Amino acid sequence: MRSLLIIFISLLFIGCGPAKKDTLIISCNEWIGYSPLYYAKEKGWLDKLDIKLVNVVSLGENMGLYDVGRSDAFTGTQYEYSLMKNKDKTLMPIILLDRSFGGDMIFSNKSIKEMQNSNEKIDAYLEMNSVNNLLLKYFIEKYKIDKSRINYINKDQAVIETLQSKKFSSKTVLLVTYSPYDAKLKKNGFHEVACTKNGLTLVVIDALYADKEIFGAHKKQFLALKKIIDDAVTVVQKNPKEYYRVVKPYLKGYTYDEFIVSLNQIEWINKNLSKELEKKLDSIRFSTADIIR
């Protein structure tokens, strides 16, 4: 299904004709930490830089577009970066965006204690080739849940958010997700059992990635993009209501109050990277040498 969607999106690009050589194409999935890019797009700032933003519904599709050459740069966590770097050794982080501080979470229809006191199978819905996999691994290890009980179901967030708790009354279900998809899952009867603030003590950061050749060819655009990302983050910090009004179409039905909650689930690192976090990134082989600061 995902492969077919990637092909379909690729055909759309072909149908629209080739982008200009100077156009920088960035693929981006829906996540609260990428919203500065949505804001810049809606304000027309990207057009002025000849940057095209392509929105997709999953981290896998995001990597897929980049992998087949339909985007020049992509957003993602350090997990997706490590996967893609195995294919392209010159891939590097260009712009840091945020650190998850509760924005990546695991939902369920059962409590952790109920899962621990049972031997039944657990249906786990997640994007397999993404940081979702890492979160689930940490979760089952921390709470000593036998890995053999996990039935891995690979679905993107657009599918996961449609699941209804009442339809799984006879099953145990885990849903690995992130903002802004969590609001819909709460309304669908699921509850949070762990997140990157409580229960999952792992570092998850988001950045924009490109290879060395693309960075060299579009360096001025990347430098200018860093500036407008900083400007967008300043807006959300000083005037969140206005920012919300602009990015609302990308937030999966989030109310303003839900949006404010989600902002407290991330830490912006576009300007300030603490020495402590930099050391942690070095320990997981995430180089910050080429980051635009």
C-alpha cells in the first residue's frame, strides 16, 4: 500500500512537469515539531526562496520520496536518518528542529499492569520503519513484556488514528503514535501508557537532512531556510494563537487548547543545543558538525 502511494505521488510530480533546477524540494510528514515549515509555507516565505514543501502522512513515505529522488531533503528523527545514511554515507543533518518531550507516545486499551499480568498476544500498530519501532522496543523492554507476544502491524498514522477502542474489547492493543494524531486516539477511547516524557527515557530529536551534494548546490536556500524556521519558532513562542490560525489545516483537527498542550510536548532546539544534549547525540553517532547554527 505504501509503495503504491509513493508511486502515485511520484506520478503526480511527473504530471506537473519537472521542477526548476533551482527549486529545493523538501518532504515532510505531519508532526508538531515540523510546523515551522507549514507556517513558512502558508506565509509564502518558502515560495520566495524557491522551496517546495511536499506533505505526506507517514515517516515511511517521507523517506520513500527521498529514496526515489522525488525530494532533495527530508525531515525525520535520528532513527530515520540512520536508516537512510546506510544507503547514502554523505547524508547529514542540516537544520535541527526539536526534541520530543512527550510528543511521541504509546496508547493502549489496557493498563501496563494488565499487560504484564497476561500472556495473551498484543496487537501493536506502528510505522515499522520509523522511530515508532524504537519506542515500542524500549516500552516492551522496560515493562518486561515478552517480545514473542507482540503482533507487529505496519500501518501509517492516517490509518492508526481511525482505530476505535470499543472494537478491541476482546484484545490488547498498543498504538505507537505522535502529535498531532494523539488527540483523535483519545477521542476514540484509547489512553496514553507511555511517552518520551514519562516512561520512555530515550532521546528523540527531529531535523532536516540532505546529502553533501544537495547541500552544496542549495546552500544559500538552506541558510535562508534556517533563518525563516527561527522566525517561525519566534512567532509560535510569542503569539501562539496567530501561529495556530496559520498552521491549523495541518494539525488533524487539533483545537487551540490541544495545540498548546502539544507545544509543551516538544523542546525547540533550532537555536539552542545544550552541551548535555550534544553529548547524547554524539553517543548515538548523530553528528552535529554540519548543522547550520
